Amino acid sequence: MSDNDNPFGGMGGQYAQNVSFGASEAPLTNGAAEAPVIKDVTTASFPADVIQESRKQPVLVDFWAPWCGPCKQLQPALERAVAAARGRVKLVKMNIDDHPAIAGQLGIQSIPAVIAFKDGQPADGFMGAVPESQITEFITKLVGKDDGGSQVAEALAAAAQAREAGDAQTAAGIYDAVLQQAPDNVEAIAGLADLLFEAGETTGAEELLASCPDDQKEAPAIVAVRTKMALAKQAAELGDPAEFERRLAENPKDHQARFDLAMIQNAQGRRQEAADNLLAIVSTDRAWNDDGARAQLIKLFEAWGPTDEVTLSSRRRLSSLLFS
């Protein structure tokens, strides 16, 4: 995509000069304000510390228990190998005695077990107290040789911070700089495509998503942007939300009006209201439209991301409705 087609065009050179991708020595932490490379994790913190973090760089999850001798043998070697990777991979430790649920979901039957997460998904792993050289080989296979990957991760984190602060131009410039260095970087492709879409450049966003490598087209970040775009298109075809509000005022059981209103509310960024309306349908008539309200709510969760506050709260409410 050319700068002429990009509403953020012309910034690539500026930010490419300001974002450094050269080799550097990274300490055991990625800066005083960031999470340490090695930390303990709980079931509650797993979505943020593993799923979300693995979209920035791979995260190794060490499943262990205090009574496990081989676990104690493995951990020092594992920590040294992760530290030697200089920020290109993170390590979290999960005590399965205190937090058994995640290990059970992953089918882990013996420890020590180390599972690597990338892009929000389990990617590889090993079991047993393997030698440090084997751990190093495992990490190298996972992240490649040190070619500036840690600097890319830092740049992506800076872009995410800029977006959270409402500075779309800075975020877009950083994503553009990352793509100049790493054209196949999924997070940068998804981030810039999302910004283009929000700026009204749907064609540019579609072109950028199409450039994603075939083996990464189903990566969570890419899927989230595609889903967001599809939902917005669906909402745009529905018309004036006032009409659906009028219909609901006349008949609160008009599920189709409530469903369509939720789609428009989501497109307008009113996530909580959209979730509330879909949950209201599930609560009143789960079978409506072949369980369509629940299915649509799952699509919204996918578009919003697993760590979004509305996703988390609404998923809990949905589970309560389904299983209480």
C-alpha cells in the first residue's frame, strides 16, 4: 500500500528513524515499568500474562509443583536460558498444586512440563528435566537467532501504549516502521489494518490483511480485525438504531430488534450495551434464531479480544446464564 492510499502516509520515514531495531543487551526485565521476563502466574492472571503477552513475544509456561524433584532441577537451567535470550521470550511459572485448571485443560499429565505460547496459542513444548543446551535449542527454534526481535517487541509495545493513549498517528507510524523491518509481523499487520479501518480506509485495511502470510491468516490478531470489519459492515446495512429502539419500547420481546440494535451499538463502540442486549436475549429465549444471540456474542468477544474488560465481564455473565 502506498503512502497516497494511507491516511497515516508520510510518517513511515519519520518513525522509522525514531524506532531503533539494532542489537542491544536486554536486562532480565524489559524496563522498570514493564513486566519481568520471569514471573509466577495464576489461573486469574493467565489471560494477561500468557495469552496477551504471547502476542508480543513467545511465553514459556513452566508447570511445576513444590514436591517435584525434576522440576527443581529444571528451573535454574530454564531461567538461565530465558535470561540469555535477552527479552525475546518470557517465562512464567505455574504451580499446579495451587492452580491445576490450566494444566488440566492442556492435558498435562506429568511434570515438569514447559509449553510455549505464541500469538495467543500453544505452539510447542517439552517435558522432563532436559539439559540446558536442549532448552537453548528449543528457544532458538521458537524465536530464531537474535536478529533484533526484542527491539521489534519493544516497538510493538510502544505502539500499543500509543493506541491506549489515543495517539493513532504515533501508533500507525511505529507499526509502519516495524513492517519495514519485518513485513510478515502479524501484530503490526493487524494493528495498522485496524487503525486504517478506524480511519475509514477499509480498502487499505483489506489490502494489508491480505498481505499476511498464509500460515498466519488465522492468527487471533488477524481474525479479530477481520471479524470487527465484518460486524461493522453488518451493522451499516441495518439502518437507523432509533427504529429498533422504538420497536423495543413497544415490545421488549422483539428479539430481532434487540439483536440488530446490538450490532449497531457494537459498530458505534458501545460494547457494554451491545453485550447487554445479546445477553438479554440469551436470558429470555436461548433457542431464539438457533441460539443466534449467544453465537453473535462469541463473535463480539473474538473481535474485542480475550482481555477486553467487556469481554471478560460478559463472558462471566454468559457462563452464569448457561450453566447456572
